[in-house]
Amino acid sequence: MKIISVMAALLFIASPCFAVVLAELESKTTAELLLYYDWEELLVETPTRRPTRLRHVAENMSVITAEEIRAMNAHSVNEILRTVTGVRVAFRGGDFGGMAALSIHGSDYEHVLILLDGVRLNDVDSGWPETGGIPVQIIDRIEVLKGPSSSAWGSALGGVINIVTKPAGSGNRPTGTLYGSQGEGNSREYRAEAAAGHGKQGYYLYGGSMDSDGLVGDKYFENKSFYGKFASALTEKVAVTFTAGYWHPDYKDFEWAAYDRSYLSDIKNYLVTGKLEAGLSSALRLSLDLYFLGQERQNSFETMTSGAHLESRLLDNGLYGGSSSLTWEQGNHTLLLGMDLSRGENDSSYFFATAAPVEWGTETRKEWAVYLNDTLRLDKLSVTPGLRYDHLSIAGAATDDIVSPSLGLTYPIDEQTLLRATAARGFIRPAIGLVVGTPGYAGYPDLEPEDIWSLQAGIESSRFRNLHLKADIFYHHQDESWFLNDEAGLFTNGGESERTGFELGAATSPLDNLTAGCSFTYVRLEPYGGISDDAYGLNLKLQYQAGRLGNLLLIGYYRWLDANEASTGASYDDMIWDLHYNKDIFVTENTTTNFFVSARNLFNGRHYWHYVFENPDRWLEAGLRIAF
């Protein structure tokens, strides 16, 4: 606790010092800061499922833009998210691509809802979100909402990560990017994107390929991906949008020499969506959405020495769904009424080297929900109440009916300082496998959803010239916590768990082309049936934008793991530093050629939660991107 107290104190003590140093500079707007955004201009969708100005959003949020993603030369969503305050990314090695578990404020991985343009990506079987293969080039921004968001999204106990894709083009001349990179371990990536429009129609197309022989041992990684979007304005008030996506990561997850085993994953993902938006009047808007998300997953164990097959599991998941909403905006009200419907199917098979295969059959999950929220603006005060009713059912198990309320408040003390507070109830539904079972696990049909009550409050201010400060506190109280009952050999419901903590952040505007950012997260975890312990993380960012000389970005991140996270042979004493350089080397009227080079893990730091997931040493890559 001593290091936490010292770091927190230093952060606040240093803030006025920064202000004195920067006082001679011309004051900048919030939008020009490195980590924070203009409250009046930035619109986010995740908190209420409708565009809302950031000054009216009570939730603790972070937003990562396409420009920031480009500056860090990122290859995966997981790589991007590890730079976000309050988010823990548990890499299975942190190799080029690959799998990782995501946690917000110390939550379990299944507590975090992953969305792609509002479509749930967590798989039907286990709730695991496959994020390693999502192409980063298609991302316009990532909205990270910390804490439960069940009043808007249903099963979302720990938080929501919404990946928002780029829009269709509008101009007659196609614009886009060609990209190629080559790094150590024969790691390479190629991408191409293009967008254009004609009249009332527009499109966006992307195709990409990743390949690596591995940076640690023989951990190869391959990924093929495609994404397309078509948008059309049918009339002045009616528009439709269709998307189709495919990503196929195939990789060796880890090698376990002590047991002569390798673990391999081959995951095909398919996504198709359709959306209709209509203005019914000057105050009333209608939105209709349909989607299908399919996933074919094969997880296999084989011997390291000979590559002989030991066992494998085949999963064929399908999620069919739709939603509709009416948004009414009049005076100081913005009211939304919506409904969700979904059906999830999971078909699984198991194959063994020394036993007969097992066909587990198809398992089905059905859900429907209605939800309502409103943003009421009373002079400076904004009040956002929300309410949602969910009906959940899994074939062969009990049904659940859950009501999730929320209340958010924002109040700007002045143009430079904003107060926020939320109270919300959330839940997470059981995964199908925990309820109906798998080979070797009987399942527990009476397993109840975990639920949570959450209180959060925060303040952010740019009152000090050229410096933006942000602080948040949170308290998450969880009931019906799942735990492995040793006597029954099943996951059953237990008692209470708590997560309490705070986030602190500071960011500067440019000082001679130099910007800096720092954030710190502390969580006290008291899990049911686990070990009470502390976890904390530190993020640092230093960026130098030198015009003709190029742009230099230094990112540092550190996570102290609690006793429940750290496993056999874990190592997490080191801070990991990445250095990225970008420079425009050839510019014409219609094209810009950019050269980039990245050095990841500059000082060969060690940071992993189990010895079989050892992270790579320093590795280098370079490449070109041509924008047209």
C-alpha cells in the first residue's frame, strides 16, 4: 500500500508544478490534449446506445481514436487496450497476435462485454471474446465504459468495450491506405482499405493478412481478414447500412514443455449486419438492426516432440439477433425506448487420441429485453436514468428475469471542470457450458447469474493551463459469485465479492511539440472463496511531434498482479516500454507515404502471469503505409 499512496500523492503534488512550467504557453482546448476530449464536440454511443455528448455522460469512459492507434503501429485490439487506464490485458505470451483475457477494474474476463458496432462478440459457449483477430485498420475508435452497463446492454457486469468501425466513403475519388510491415520472427502484416461514394451511396472495403513464425519458441500466428460496408440514403429521411466481416486467426497458443504439450487454436469468425435508420418527424427517430455472428473454433492439444494429436474440441457457435429503438428528442429531453432479441446456438464435438469421440449436440440460449433511458438537461445538471428488463433462458435449465436500473449525473462546475456520478445494477448470465455441462463436467442447471451494485464518482478539469487532470473512485459489490464447489465438483453460486479503488490521470497539451500523459489505477479485490489482495497499474505516454523530423511515441505500462491472477512462475516486476517512430517520406497532391519503425519491449522486461506465457524480449519491425 505504501507505493500506492506515494504515487497517488506525487501525481497530485506534481500537478501544480506542471501548471507553473506551462503557464507561459497559450491555453489549449480540451480537444488538443493527449488523453482527453472536447466535452461539447465528442459524441459517444456506448453509455445509452444513442449519440451523446461527452459532457452529459456520467460513466467513467476512455476513448481511443484511429489516430492514436496509427501512432502506436498496433497490430491487435489487445495491444491497443493495454494502454487504457483501468484495463488489464492478460496476454498468453504477448506474441505477434494471439489470445488475451480482458479485465476492467479487476473483473473476471467473462464480465467484460465486447461489441463490434453494437454486436456482441462474446461467444455463446463460454463468454470468451475473440479479439486477437479483429483487424485494427477498420477501427474508427474504441469506447471503453468501466463498470456495469446492464441497463443498456444486458449481460455486462464488468464493463463494455465497443469497437466502432470506420464509415462508408462519401467522395467520388476513392481514399484509403496500403500498408506493409516486416519484423523479427518473420512477423509481417499487409493491409489494404478503400472508401468512396457516389450520390447517395457509399462503401468501405478492407482486406488484410498477418503471419509470424513466433517471437517466443514456435508460437506461430496467422490471420486472414476481410470487412466491407455499404451505405445508402434511400430518401432524405431513410438510410440503410449493410456490413460483412470475416477474420480467421490460426495460432499456437502456448507450449508446455513439462507435459510435452502444445495448445493450438483455429477460429473462424463471420459477421453480417443490416441497419435501417428513419426520421419519423423532427423529434422522433427509428432504428432497426439485424445481425448474425458465427464462429467455428477448434482448440487442440498435441505433443511438442512429435506433433501427435492428443485431444481437440470443435465448437460451432451462432448468434442471431436484432434490436429496435425509438429516440425522441424535444427541448431538454432525449428519450430512448428499445428492444433486443437474440438466439444463441452452440454445437460441440470432442475428439480424443485414446477414446471414442463425443458429439455433445446443440445447446440453445434465448433472450429478449426491453430498455429505456433518458437524458434530462436541467440548466447545468444532466440526469440520465436507465432501466432494462431481461428474460434469459437456456434449454434444459431454469429461466431468469432480471431488472437493471441505473442513474447518472453530470454537473460542470465551470467550463473547465466536470463532476460525474453513477449508481447502477449489473449482471452476467452463466455461459452455456457451465449450465448444461461438457464431457467430464456435469453442469449445474440451477446456476444463477452473478449480479452487482456499483457506485462511481469522478472529476476532471483543465483549470490548470495546458494540463488536464482526471480522478475517479469506484465501489463494485457483487452477489451470487460463481466458485468451484470442491464437494460437488461444480461451479455454484456463493456469496459476496467486492472491488474498490480509484483511477488518477494527468495529460499535458503540447510544450515545444512535446506532450505527456500519466495514469494510475488501484484496485482492492476481495473475491468470494479467493484471496484478498491489491492490484495496480501505471500507464505512461510521451509523444514528440516534430513535423518534418517525424513523430516519436514512447509508451510504458506496468501491472502489479494480485494473488489470484499470478500463477506458477509468474514474473511482473518490470515495466514494459515500447517506442514508435513515424515519418512522412514522400508527399504528392493525392498520396502520402509514411515510414514507421517500432521497438517493442525496449529493455527486455519480463511481465507474464504464468511461466508458459513468457513474453517476448525486445523485437523490432518496420514498414510503410501509403495513404491516398
